Amino acid sequence: MVDFPLLTAILLTPIWGILVLSFMPREADKTIKMISAVTMAIALGLTLYAYWAYDVSLGGLQYIENVPWITELGVSYALGVDGISLPLLLLTMLVGFSTIFVSWNVEKRSKEFFIQLLLLVVGAIGTFVSQDLFIFLLFYELGIIPSYIMVVVWGSSERVSKEYAAMKLTIYLLLGSAFMLAGVIALYVNAFPAGMRTFSMQVLAQAHTMGNLSEDVQVFTFFLLLLGFGSTLSMWPFYSWAPDGYAAAPTGVSMLHAGVLKKIGGYGLIRIGLLVLPLGAKFWAPFIALFAVVNVLYAAFVTIAQKDLKYIVGYSSISHMGYILIGFAALNVISIDGAIANMFAHGIMSALFFAMIGLVYDKTNTRQVLSLGGLAHQMPRVATGFMLAGMSSLGLPGLAGFVPEFTSFVGAFKVYPLFTLLAISGIVFTALYILRVLANVLFGPRRAEFDTCRDASGVELVSLVLLGTVLVVVGVFPQLLMGMVNSGMEPVMALLVKLHVTPTLLGGVFQ
């Protein structure tokens, strides 16, 4: 099993599923869904094995595969995972597997729908396992185009047209990818002289230690990457695509975007921004901390005013990204541990939230908070899912969100005490809108018009059971996640310590 190309197998499994689906007749609706489910089940099983077999005591990159591809450009088919990327790969599989069952009732052009859904999953897998920047960008782009098609063909929206939401989402993400590409090219050209250039993340991470990347180059290149990854993460002011996009997208796409694809931004800032361009990261860290506070508070205020459940979770998601950003901006092991773990916890929580909203909409035909009420009487299982996601969102101890948020705040407080206190105050607003939603949608008097609504059953329970179980298990046994994440940060501890004693033009003034 040692020489088995595990990551390639995980990557290829949904691709094989896509190829099989391509030859299926359109009328074989149930078979198409079964093949999609089996495909994702195999990929999830392989990922669980990778997580279980990963040697935390060794840390660093494991399951490494490296095959030269375009040697003239220094491009390789290089894969590998560590404690930073493996939790996010597992997140992709858990959410991806759930989306198959959340989309079980899709009947309109189901063959094309599930092919696009699997393509989205492949794009996310590729970005998290790539150890070559060229490959990383290819997989990132792969995730954008299916999003546009799925929102336009299978989406629905009330506030704005689905075509507008799809175009807005696509333009923002493509603009972000353009800045990413510019940053990657700037890095590629400056890191090594002609003839020695490479896209290998591991080799590029050594360039600054060899004196090849001046501080000015790192500051400029990190700025380009910040614009790109910040757009993906919906960092203020590049956030407005997210609520409209989530509201217009079919439930499975909302789950994948809010739960997984958004995290590519945070992952890229750490994997490429921090580890390859540490002085650039330190220079922009105070600005990122400021943006983080705006993310938390501004998005929380906007969330309070929302009436549509999808918009509430969409803006709430933007607010939570502020916790990840301030964890990154503090640039120490504790805060970044918290930021990475928070990406996993938020991904599970937001995916479960969108899955429950999809069920409520399917059964009541509305997402408006003021039109709902007392659903716990008719749909206690759906209410349980809402409660688990809601309580995790506001950081209840015993659920997955608590330890990561607490860890981020502890690490960030050392560096930005005022910003951290402002970010912590966002928890109060989170509690306000979450408790309001739970009270208005689930509790209160029984409403007769919902008596015909059937509770979640059969395949509808998959996302609730799977994602809900993960929220509880990780909440009760946080070391399952935190131990893995910490093993990814230990190898870069020396870099972070050195960074805090290295003066820069701006970072030193603010610390």
C-alpha cells in the first residue's frame, strides 16, 4: 500500500465517475445518481484512509507523487498533503458526498447536473492536493465554469435573477484568478533565473531563504495574491458575489461553494502567501487584520437585516471568514492553527445549514423567515440539523466551531488585542441572528399550513447524519482535527518565530 498513488486515486475516482456518466442514457436517472453516490463514497473512503494513515508524529508532506510534465517550464504533476491540506481534502469529500444526496430530487437534465457537480469536486480536490502552482491554478479554474452553468441552468432566485447572480459570481472569481495568475507569474519569474525556474511550491518556498526574493518583490507579489485569494474568500470589499450566488445556486452548489471552494482562498494565503512570501505576508498582515474586523462586524450587521434564509447564511459566512482572516493575520502558530481548523468547522457547519434550508424550501416552498414558524412540530429532524448548525455557528462548546474560534482569538490577541476584541464582539451579533432564525423558523405555535410537510427521511437524512455527526465528534474530540492541523504547522514554526523578529516597513510599526 506504501507505493500506491493514493492521492491520484482520490483525484481520479470522481473523474472516472464523470466518464461513466458521460456514456449513460439521459433516461437512466436513478442509475446516474447511484453511480455518482458510489463514486463519491469510494473517494470519501480513500480520503478517510489517508487521514487515518497519515503519520502525525512525522508531519510534513506525505503521500508524495511527482512526475515531470512540462519540463521546459518546470511544471510537474506533483501531489502531496500535510496537516494543512489534509483536513480540507477531508472537508471536500464529506461535503461532496453529502451534495449527491441533497441533489437526489434533481430531475431536470440530471446527467449533466451530476457531471457538473463531480467536476466541482474534482476542482476542489486538485487545489488541495497540488504541490505545483501551475496544477493548482488549473484545478482552481476548473471549479469556476461549472458554477456558472449550474446556477444559470438549475438555480432559482427571488431578489436578483439567477443569470445576474451567476455572472456576478463568475466575474468576481475570474477577476480573482487573474490577480492570482499575475502573482504566480511574478513569483515564477523572480524566484529563480531562467533555466532554473519552477512551479514547485516546495522549491519556491526555499527561494526567500536563498535571498532570491527581495522584500519589495514579496510585498508586491503577495498583494496580487491577496486580491485573488481575498476574492475567493469573500474578504471585504470583494464579498458581494457570495450572498447572491449562494441564494441563486441549487442547494448542492451552495453547500460546495460556501463549505469548500471559499476555503481555497484561506488555504492559498497560507500555502503560497505565507510559506513562499513571508515578508509580503507580514507587510500586509495589519491590513488583513483590519479587513477581518470589517468582515466580521459589517457582514454581521447586514445579516441581522436579512429575511431570506439563504442570504442569512450567505452573509453569516462572510462574517465568519473574518475569524479566519484575523487568525492568519496574527502570523503565529496558535492563530493559524485556529484559522485552518476554523475553515474545516465552518465548511461542515455552513454545508449543513444550506442542506437544511434546501429541505425547508422543498417542503414549504419558501425561505422567508417571516413566512415560516413552528417547523419543529412537523419536522423535528430538520430542526435538529438547524440547531446543530446554528449552535456550531455561534461557537457552542462541544461542537466543532468552538475550539477553532477560541484558538484563533488566543493567537490573534497577542498581536492585535483591539482588533481581536472587536472581532470577538461579532459573536454577540452572531448569537442575535442565529437565535432569531431558530426561534422564528423552528419554534413557536404549530402552524396548520405546514401540517402536510413531511420530515426528512431516506436519502434526505444523509447530509444531516453525516455532517451533524462530524460537528459533534470534532467538537467532543477536537484533537482529531487540531492534532492534524498542528502537525502541518510545526515544520514552519521556525519561520513564524523569525518573522516576528524581522522588521518590515509597516508590519513592525503595527506590532
